[in-house]
Amino acid sequence: MPQAIIHLDLDAFFCSVECLKNPDLKGIPIVVGGSPDKRGVVAAASYPARKFGIRSAMPMARAVQLCPDLVIVPHHFGLYKTYSRVVMGLLKKTAPVFRQNSIDEALMDFTDRIEAWEDIIPVGKRLQRTIRNDIGLPASLGIGPSRIVAKIASDFEKPNGFTVVPPGEEEAFLGALAVSKIPGIGPRTAERLAMLNIRTVYELRQKSEMELTRSFGKLGHAMWLWARGRDSGSLNPDRGLKSASRERTFATDINNGARLETVLSELCVTISKQLQKKNLVAGTVSIKLRDSRFNTRTRQMKLNPPRNEVEVLERAVLKLFREHWEPGEPLRLIGAGCGRLQELPEQLGLGF
């Protein structure tokens, strides 16, 4: 029997938790993040807010321009982690094989638990109903014969989506999608594929494994599998990540402190999401500054205890920047990073 995989994604998770705290926020455009007056950035946006073009990592000032009636809610990361543990605890008890991908996503393999593949469908419906009725959170589920298909399916018809791709329908389901819809194919890889006239998964599937491997190495082999709805690698969590960093190179040197701090804040949002996706916390944060003469310097500080919340990373990174950047100094590159990564400590449940 083909694999029976469920991918679950908690819809607009941070915002959904805030709506549980304050039901008056339901159905209106809200974001979780910092103040626009302090160059804050959007950490999460509700679906009504997304209709205005608001997205995560966007400067809060820009989000307010797009939606003047936007409601800004401060972070409550401890509460988000608690709700996450409640949901993930439920899933882990239910699924014979379970992997948490991030604070709001998980994969489950029920292949050895069911007698016929179609039996996975009522299992998924019960999970979605329990999370909605007992915990109060909306979730979208994707069900398929592979992890990659289930992951992509969970992104359909959000929020409260429920998309099933039976065995044998993987290629038809994937064919018309843009290659960027495949997790693992980022913007740069999508651009390289476009240069080869490959824009859809169907077009990607027309290339041989040898052609893709020759052009993209190991990633080419993985893309050859993904285009056919097949997985690369195993379901075991990746524990090998030791550090996480992001940087931005400017077309022209920048000496505006406010703009440089905004860029650092955006980088912190991306790094925080990466750490949460891997269930990791950072013991150190660092910055990287490169001036117009290509002189590069880095500075680092400890976090005690280790953390992964965007507000904590942002506060530490900006502190380093303000201490080690000379006002008016032009920079061609700026970066932020985290090191000494370790698994997320246990959190208390809600008592359900």
C-alpha cells in the first residue's frame, strides 16, 4: 500500500492565538509584530490582513500604509509555544510516525495504522475537528502518498483547508503548479529554472534526472523526485543545523541608520522562523558589517537563556549594531546570525 501521509499547518497561527485571547479580533485585519514608530516588522498576518498585500517580514510602517485600519498586536511567544505543544502533543499521540517541522506544522505517517489507503481521510477529518473544537484553532490539512505532496496540498484552500491527493494522482495534481510551490525550490533556483524555460512542475518533469543533476547537483536529483511527487531523504528530523544567518548586499552603499536597522529587523524575522521550523533556540547572536572598501567585521553576544523569538533576536542584533556601527558609515553588506543552536526546551501544556 502507498504511504498515507498527513501534513498539518495551523492557519495564521500567531494571529489565531491572539483571536482566542480576544474574540473581538476575529474577522478583521490584524498583525503580530512591533510598532511602526519603532521600525517594527510584521511577524504574522491574519487572512483579512493578507488581502491588503500584507505579509510577514514586511516593515510595519508599510503594512499600515496598505491598511490604515490595521490592528497591531504585540508578540506573546510564550503563549504561542504553549498552544503549539498542546496541538503537537495531540498529533504525536495519534500518529505512529510523527515529525514536527515548525511551531505550527507537522507531518504524520499513518501507513502502518490503516488497512486501506482511503482510511486516512476520516483520520484527518477527526484531527482537524478536534483541534478546531477542543483547542479553538483553525488548521489546514493535506493528505497524500508522499510528504512532498501532502505538504503542498495543505497549502490549498486556506484557512481550514482539507485537500486529498490519492495515489496515482500526484503528477496530475502537481503538473500545473509553478515550480516555486515546491518546498525546497527557492527564488534563486526558480530563476535558474526559468532560464532553462522551466516554470511549471510539468515542465520540470520533462527533464531527465541526468540533465537536472548536471545543472543543479544533488538538488537536481531531489527536484527530479519532487516533480514526480516522490520524497527525497527520510522522515527523521534534521538535527545537523549548527548556525543560522542571513545577509543583504546593497546595490549602492547605504549610510542611513534607520534603513540599515530595518534590514536587520527583516533578517531577524527570517532567522527566527528558520529556528522555530527546526525547533531550535540560539545561544548567541551576531552581526556582520562590510564597508565600501570590502573590510568585514563581525561581532557576537550571548543569549542567556537561549531563545528564538524574533523580538529577542532583533533586540540583541540592534544592540550590537548600535554599538559597533559608526553613524554615517556607508555599508555595502549587512548581516545577522545565530549560533550555539540547541533543541527547544520543553514547555508546559494548557491542561486539556
